[in-house]
Amino acid sequence: MTKLTNGPGWDLVPDDEPRPAGKSNSLSPKPKIRLEKRAGKFVTIISGLHTYGMDRLTDIARELKIKCGAGGTVKNGAIEIQGDKAVQIKNYFIEKNI
């Protein structure tokens, strides 16, 4: 989409920010990905999905472990994946539209 500028000549300028594909639900959970260092090794923690329930979190953790080729677990409503896998996890959530 383009917009008119109010400068001389009324140039057409493309919008810098693309519009979202659909309505975003402000009540839907949003994953928060962070890294922690434990005993000299990294652990990627995904939190903010506690409203999904334990069964769905376990299924997501299983898929993430397969995709990342790493171990992991679900503790206290957060998914923990061994290693620095933040980029792979972010891509997973983009693919699944979560």
C-alpha cells in the first residue's frame, strides 16, 4: 500500500511497515525465549505458554527436541531445551504461527 506525503509534489511513498496478515489476539499467549547458563552450558527456555496446558506443552517440547536435535524437558509451565537453540526455536514458532 502507498500513501501520499504532504511535501511538495505530493509524492507516493510506500509504507515502511507491512500490515499484519490477520487480527492479532491480545489474549493469546506469546512465547518468550531466553538463554540461561547453567554449569558452564547454555539452556534455552521458552516461557509464556503456560495457558496451553501440560499435554500441549509436552507435545511442543517433543517437536522442538526433534527439530533441534537436543534434549529437553517441561518444568513449571516452561519448556527447557539444552543448548543455544534460540534461532531454531524462533523459526519453529514462526512456522507454526504461535
